[in-house]
Amino acid sequence: MTIVYLTVGFPGSGKSTWSKAKAKQDNVVIINLDSIREMLKADYVSESKIESVVKKIAKDALHHCMDKGFNIIIDQTNLSAKTRAEWVGLVQAEDSSAKIVAVCFTEMDSKILLDRRMTNPRGYKRSKWAMIISNMKNYYTPVGSNEGFNETIMVDAQGNETGSSKKSSAAAAPAKSWGFVG
Ligand SMILES: Nc1ncnc2c1ncn2[C@@H]1O[C@H](COP(=O)(O)OP(=O)(O)OP(=O)(O)O)[C@@H](O)[C@H]1O
Ligand SMILES: [Mg+2]
């Protein structure tokens, strides 16, 4: 059965680190939208004309990787329910029996996120990253039990998986323990 993992976390929360470790497993591939941005512009940029292409490439990649039977990690922030719903819909359209897993990275205060992000600032100043993270807090919604995920995995600040809940479980609400602390 195909498994698609959707990372959910703020910049610097460890999504790509977790993804790279996971992709060492056979048959697991990563679709990282930042990597596509870097491919297109040789740098980390986010502008609307590029963004529309980035999403198309990512969706095509999902299609081709699912077609080949890979398990796939969609590595991006995925902080809004709307963005997550889009991916869940795409996966279900490709394969209604695919298992879709939300991988939720634990809350960390913004100083830690910024410290971590600044180890590779991608050409941005710390103040710019602070603004980006602050803006993301406005549209972040925790993963809810009605979003179509078959399982939710929690990852702590050290990158360890601390628990998971299946859809059928009554405890399928990481949302309660996963709010952003700014
Ligand atoms: N468990 C950890 N302990 C200490 N440092 C970590 C841990 N996980 C990641 N880092 C460091 O934090 C920085 C950011 O990690 P990573 O790139 O995985 O974040 P991200 O969630 O993918 O961020 P972004 O959304 O900006 O891509 C990296 O320098 C990484 O080495
Ligand atoms: Mg990343």
C-alpha cells in the first residue's frame, strides 16, 4: 500500500531533517517544494510566477512517484488546513486506498526556530524569517481529526517520533498539544 507523508511544521522545526532520514528507507522519496524553488532559480525565492510552476511540478512529481509505487514525503510547511486538503485530495484522486499520514513537528518557541533556520538562512535576514514565521502563525491551523489523514505522527524537538494515532483512535488530536508558541 502506498503511504504519503505530509509534514506539518514551522520553518526550522525539523521537517527536512526528518524527511532526509526517512528517505534512507527503501522506496521512500521526498517531494520538497523548496528544492524545486532552488532548482528553478538557483536560490530560495518565492514569487507568484515561480510559485505557480513550483506547485505544478510538485503535483506532477506526486503523480509520477505514486505511479511508480513509491512512498512519498511531501516536505513543506503545510500549516493551513486548506493546503493540506489540497494534497489529501490529490493523493486520494491518484489512489483512493493510499494511506495518508500527517507528520506534526512539535511546538518550539520562535527563538529556537529562528536559531535553527539561521544555520541556513537561504539569503534572508533573521528579521525576515521572524516576519515569515509570525505571518504563518496567522494562518496555521492544527491538524484536525476530520482532515482525511489515516494516521498522525508526532515528532519532538529532537527529531524523535514520540507517538502516533490512527484515524480510528479517539486520541487522534495532536492539535491540542501542538500550538505555536511565539
Ligand atoms: N532535532 C534537531 N536537533 C537540532 N537541530 C536540528 C534538529 N532538526 C533539525 N535541526 C536543525 O535545524 C535546522 C532546520 O532544520 P530543517 O531544515 O529540517 O527544518 P525545516 O522544518 O525543514 O525548515 P523549513 O520549513 O525552513 O524548510 C537545520 O540546521 C537542522 O540541522
Ligand atoms: Mg525544509
